[in-house]
Amino acid sequence: MNNVRGLVVNDPHTSDQPPLGRLPTYREDIAAKLREAAEITRTEKLDLSIFTGDIFHQKRQNLVSHGLVQENADILRSFYGDRKGILGNHDLSFEGAASVPTQPIGSLEKTGAVDILLEDVIIEYNGLAVMLSPVVWTPDQDSEAESFRLGPESLLLAKDADFVIRIAHGGIVPPDWGDVPFDIVQVDKIDLTGIDLLLSGHLHPDYGVFDIHQGKHVCYFANLGSLSRVSRTPDQLERETIRMLGFTITGPHKVEFAEYVLSTVKPVAEVFYQMSKGDDDAPMELEDFAQRLAEFVVEEDDIERLLHDAERSGVSPEVMRIVLQRLEEAGYVPSGYSDKAEAATDEGEGDPD
């Protein structure tokens, strides 16, 4: 029986236009890292690459060019072996998975560049039956650990597999993680029965690999951070190195890990506009708030209420502009603020804040 070898690709966030705070080379920078990842798969002759969501950054079709979709397709098709992926929040509209046919991710899948998983599948690689089990993203998933466990049908199917990989795009963090201003699930609170390896994207810091023991069962949890450095959050400003996770399934319920440090990653100073707290621009803490608001607040009525409360409480126009621009990028702008958001995006394009 041979080994099964794979690579994990977390959150590329490809985009025609740079996210707020990123320099104009953003698109080329992400493409270079994806091409390096593809080269790794060819050199190592890997069996499988797993994409954990957010292949695209912009979820509005009019902000994603045909050229970007084609470029992604060309790069992904150059990966050696199978290419399987799941949906991230940036890949979808408010309609969730039902929006795939009208989203850029749907167009990308139609090219044959990646197979988006919406249900469990068992694939035989080199004599080993590997089950890939996707968590289909929903706005409220991170409020409940139950969102990430295997359901009854999946548990039944898992009995036919030598190795089970659960793939999530969620707010999953290592055990005993500190407080954060959004919903998270500590991995040890998830019932990991039947799962050998839990892979997660969505959260961008590099958490590493953990072995989680639940009784006699051992499950590995891994998130080596996003391929992209989208925003000037403190963790990303300190992230000079980007690693990708390699794994080798050596037998039933057995796995080993490797890391690939990307050589195409530029220093932080060469990818972000630089700003300090003494600048006239909004402080970094406010931009951090705007980014997290865009990524983690997904109920439209809540967003409208938050924006209304912020205006009434005297939040400055500059901070509101940043918040609206972030929400416009994420596609989460309520109808009552759409005009203001479009104006904020037009005003902020190419702007260092």
C-alpha cells in the first residue's frame, strides 16, 4: 500500500484590485504564490491539493474580471494531481451555496480548474480510501461547535474510509485561545469522532498543527494561515513568512506533516502601504475593526443597525468611509447604505488608508 500526499491551500483571496491597505501589486503577488504552490505539487508529484475557501476576494461579479477567472484557471490547472476545494464566505453571496452558478467561483469550477465539494466523497488514492468531507459555509456556523462535527450520514460513510479529512472555512481556533470580538469555536469543543484531520481556512493567522485527543481518538487540526495577507491587522504585519501545509497519509488513520516555506513572499514593507498612529489617516485599530466587521458580521439587518448606531454615536466620517469601503469589498452592504458604500469605494481606490 502506497502513501497519499497532498498540499493545503488556504484563502488565496485573488482580486483584480488590491484590498484596502495593500499596494497595487496585490494581484501579481498572489498569483506568484499560487504558481509556486503549483510548482511544489509538480516537483513533489502530489496526489491532491485541497483549497479551504476564499479563492476570490470580491464576491460581487462586476468586481471580478474574466481575466482574473482565466488566470486562476490557468494556474490551478497547472497543479499536479487532484484539485478539490470548498466554498468560503468571500466566494458566495447572501444566498449561500445556491449562489455558486452566478459567482466567479462557479465560473472557475466550470473550467475544470477545481472541483468544489458540496457533499462527502470517498476517493481511492494509491490503494487508500480517503474521505473528503466539506463543511458548506453558512453565516451562523461559527456560533456552534456542532457545525463542524460529522453528521450521522457522514459518520456512516466514514466507516468505509481509511482516512477522513474534514474541510472547513470557519472560525476554528486552537484550544484555550484568547478572547476575540467575533464568534469562534475552540477545536477541542468540537466532537471530532470519525475525523482524522480537520483542515480550516477563514481565519488568517498561522496557528500551526495540533493533535487533539478525545478519549482514545486522536484528530489533527491544522491551519497554517492564509496564502494572502489581506489587511494590516497586527498578526499580518508581523507575518514575514508564509508556510503551506503538506501531508502524507501513510496508512489507515495515520498521517505525517511537512511544511513548505514560500520563496515568493515579499517583505511586509513591500506589500502594505505604511502608516503610523501619528498619521492623519485613521489609526490601524480602526481599520482592523472595519476588516473584522466586514468578514464576520453577516446578518444584513445587524449591519444596518450597527452602521446606524455608529452614525448616531458620532463616529467620524473618515472611519465610516473605511467601514463602508470594507463592507463594499465583502459584499455585505445593506440597501440603505449602498450609495454611500459605492461612494466610499470610489473615493478610497488606490488610497493608502
